[in-house]
Amino acid sequence: MPELPEVETTCRGIAPYTESQTLSEFIVRQPQLRWPIPEILCDQLPGQKVHRVRRRAKYILLEMDHGELLIHLGMSGSLRVVTVDEPVGKHDHVDLVMSNGSVIRFCDPRRFGTVLWQASQSIHPLLQTLGPEPLSDAFNTDYLYGCCLGRKQSIKQRIMDNHVVVGVGNIYASEALFAAGIDPRRAAGRISKKRLDRLVQEVKRILDYAITRGGTTLRDFVGGDGKPGYFQQELYVYGRKDELCKVCNSQLKEVRLGQRSSVYCPSCQR
DNA sequence: AAAGACACCTGGGAGC
DNA sequence: TGCTCCCAGGTGTCTT
């Protein structure tokens, strides 16, 4: 569920319920996530106001009086806006109870997510080595070309590396490479600048479009559904192994790159 | 230095 | 029905 568009949608979804509100209670039912939730937060957070919600890579950042709460949804996490009387589910690990009565509930069955704290005037180590945002001007052709120069690593693994560019997960990496006509296995250093330019444009176009569509599920999200879909019918290759290419009708193939499944069209992608 | 392997964890689906 | 095995949207860290 949580690729960058879903994280962005989540940020927009919780902002109206948290910004300018004071956090009245921080409830932790299961502190063992990817890293333990700092115990001190239960004492430290209540009373602090949430000034703004923003996103960096796939981290959701709540700017508060004395620092920022970092939330990462991992592979299976979600945040929902609920009311205090909503029954607590098996994997509902954390509640942010706001003074206006709404509750931001963190659910994460696989517990690969994170809830950490970044004090004012400091940058958490997890955020220090991140590459540029894919939708920013810093992610451009010259930049990506420089990141690929001399690299034997596959282009798919290259664009999924957070140090190169953030927020490009398995779904959108697969889709962008299809749209750009590039074989996901191709060595990053053996792709022309012109083709990398196409890839940069497609990454931006697809993420931007997905965010737009993610926005359409905002109402459901806020209503407590909490499961914005990723529009399966619009995917060209991801999850379509052995099916036919929507463009040329060839049978799609699957390979594994960096332990991740990668579906591609052997005819459209070179 | 770069690239690959492995780790964390639960649930769902396929196959027997 | 039920068991076992494999796979899944992420990403930091350890090993070659």
C-alpha cells in the first residue's frame, strides 16, 4: 500500500485533523516496530501543538513545538482518522489523540514501520542520506546521468535506491521503466542520457498522476476506510506476469532484481 | 567502493 | 480442512 503517492495522500488526509491542534495523549500498545518507539514520547508529546504535517521521502513528519514526529508506514502501515470510540484492532499499535477529539490511529500488521522523534535543530540519521525528491527540480537528467555513470547495477535497482532518488518503490519503478521503454535489467551506466531523460520525465509524470488519483480516495480515507487503492486497472506491468502487454500484446516476463520481482515487456523495453 | 544478501514481521494465497 | 511454503507496497546493515 504505501508507496509515495499513498504517503502523500495520507499526509493530506490527516493534516486537517492535526494541524493547529494540540496532542492530548500518545498511546502506544505495541512499541516494537522496526525500531522501538522511544518510551519518553508518552510523556514528552502530550501538550505539544502540531504546527504542520509534511512529507520527506516516505516519511510523514509532524512538526511540533519541540521537534518533529517521524512516521514511516513500512510495507503494511496505515494511518486512519477515527473517533475515540472506534474499537481497537489487533495491529492498531499507536494512537495520536488530538484535543479536538479526533484520533490518528497507526496500524501496521508487519511492523516494518517506524515512529521516531527528531528534536528541533537536528536531522535524524535516517533522513540525512536521502537523495532528492522525485518531483523536485533537483531530480533531473544531468543528476540521474551522474548517478548512473559507470554503474553496473541494474537501472531499476538504481532508481529504487534512496540515495539516488527517494520515493520510487517497486510499483512505480516498474511502471516508469515500462513507460520509458527501458529494460529494468539494463546496467545503469549503459543507458544514453537521452533515454535517462525520458525516464526522469516518466517517473515524475507517473508519480504526479498517482498522487492526483490518490487524492480522489481522500474522502474514503478520512471516513475510516484507510485503504486507498493503487488503481490496478491502470498498471501496465506491475503484478501482470505472464499477462499480455497492453501496448504490443507480447507476453510479459518476470525477473528478480535485488530480491524484488520485476515484470517487464521484452518487446517494448530494451 | 559497489553490489548483493539478509534482516525485521504477519497474513494471504497456492499447492498438496 | 488444514498444513507448508512462498510471496508481498520498504530499507538499514552486514558480507563479499
